[in-house]
Amino acid sequence: MTTVLYSEAMYPDTSVEQEVFGPGTDIRIRTPATLADLSDAECAEADGLMLFRLWATAADFDRFPKLRAVVRMGVGYDRIDRVAAAARGVMVCNVPDYGTMEVADHAVTLALTLRRGILLHHETQRHDPPAPWTAITSPLIRRLNVQTFGIVGLGRIGTAAALRAKAFGFRVVFFDPHVPNGTELGIGVERERTLEGLMRRADVLSIHAPLTPGTRGLIGARELALLPAGAVLVNTARGPIVDLDALEAALRHGHLAGAGLDVVPVEPPVEPVPSLMRAYRAKEPWLEGRLVITPHSAYHSPEAWADIRKKSAETMAAALLSNAAQNVILPEMF
């Protein structure tokens, strides 16, 4: 009997999972606050471990002597100590093919909300008394087809965002050293060979890279200064990729016109809350209409939620019950 341990109760039953795994798999649902809260007996019996919000550290892996695979029920795998997993022969997998459309839609919607002044006009019309019944002149608002939509990371979501931005008339340019030459030709976009080259062109910068040692802090003060004056930044990837203090400075000084964030460095935010988020929550006037924050919800739809369930089970079944593992995070991706 193969045992798969779900560390979070995300669904009302195990019917979908049981159909995928078949009768020879024991599915166990637990709800610990952290993996450290699991009993030694529970850890000792697990062949597979499912993770959504929880983290898996080296100390956690020490408690799973039989573990053969861990599946992150999502795209990002930065919550898992992959080095520790590899040292113990544990396969790490993710679910890269869910939520692609939702996150791409969300990223482009954040850009449009800012660039068309929707948020700006919405907020000012709620003043008491309301702002004058007229358009507001702002560096935020520009015709889309005179702007360049810059993408960092042309994976599944980055590609989907590129196609959506093209449909709205943006010129689309990307930077991604990991995709093969000619990728740009297949979808009709341009490629920049350096991050600096992309930053200098991007009127909208949309981030779609995974969080790795190489991308942590990738967008800081130096990079933001390269963006054209009046640019907008959108991040639906991972919070630590962007230096929030540098982003706040660029917004305060007016170099950036606006920003849309679905992710922040620590989620949920804890004290000390970043200064930019404090200003946002306090509704400080200088940020009005220029910053929109959503709570890491870009992936969400009922359809995506169902996809996570089935695709995660299929990924674990492939890892444990077949010789055709899928969505494996390779060591060079660490």
C-alpha cells in the first residue's frame, strides 16, 4: 500500500484523488500548522507528500524516511528545500499547467487598470466631494499601442501574458535567458538579450519568473532606474523578486507612474509591514490611483482550483506509481 499524505485539507472529500490513485493508495488528510506538527508515525509512513501553503525544510525531510516524492500543488516551488530533498533522493515536482490563463489575465488586467486610469478615476470619484466630472491628466494614462510591454520570464504564463498584451496593441518584448533561440518567432514578439536592455524599453514591466537564487532581488533600485520615466511595474510571480523599498522610492520620486502587485516578499504580511504597504493601507494621497495590491489571488478561479486538485494527484501518481514522472524540478533549476 502506497501512502500519500496531504498536509492541508483543501477539498471536501478524496473522491477525485482516489479515482486518480486507484485502490492501492492510502490517502491521508492532515491539517498541521507546519510540517513539524505532524507526528513521527505519520511522517514515517508517507511515500508521497502534498504541499500547498506549507514549507518543507531540511529538518522536515529528516522526519520522512520513506518519502519518495513531494508535489507542490502550484507552480512555484520556492517553499521546498530542494537541495535537502535531492540529498535524500526525494523527487520534487510542481503543477505548472494550472492557473496559466488566470495569472496572465490578472497581470494584463493590472496593467490596463493602471494604464487606462481606471483605478485613478475610480478612487477620485469617491472623494467627498467627488473630483470634477472630467478626465485626469496623469503620467499613468497613455495609448496602449505606443507602449512596450516588457516581460521577464517567457514560460507558460509569460507567453500567455505576451499574447494578451499583443491583442491590446502593445509592442511586446521579453527577456529570458533560458528559452531557446527562435521562441520569439513562434509568437511574434521581440527578444532582448539582457535584462538591462529590456528595462530601458519597458513602459510596462510584467514579471513572470520563478523565485530562484538567481531571481531573488532581481529588480532593485538600479534596474528600476533604467525603466522609462512614467513606467508601470506588475508582479504576479513571487514577491522577493522585487525590492519593495526600491519600488516605493521609485514611486515616491515619480519615476514610476504606478505598480500592480499580486505578491509581496512575506505572505501574509507580518510586522514590520513594508513601508509601501503601510502607505497603501493608510490611503496616503501620493499613492492614489497608482498602486493596486491583490492577495496572491491571481491564480484563482473555480476552474483553476479544480485543476490543482486533479493535476496534483496525477503528478504524484506519475512519480510514485509509474516510470514516467512528470513536472520534475531538475537540479539545475535549484
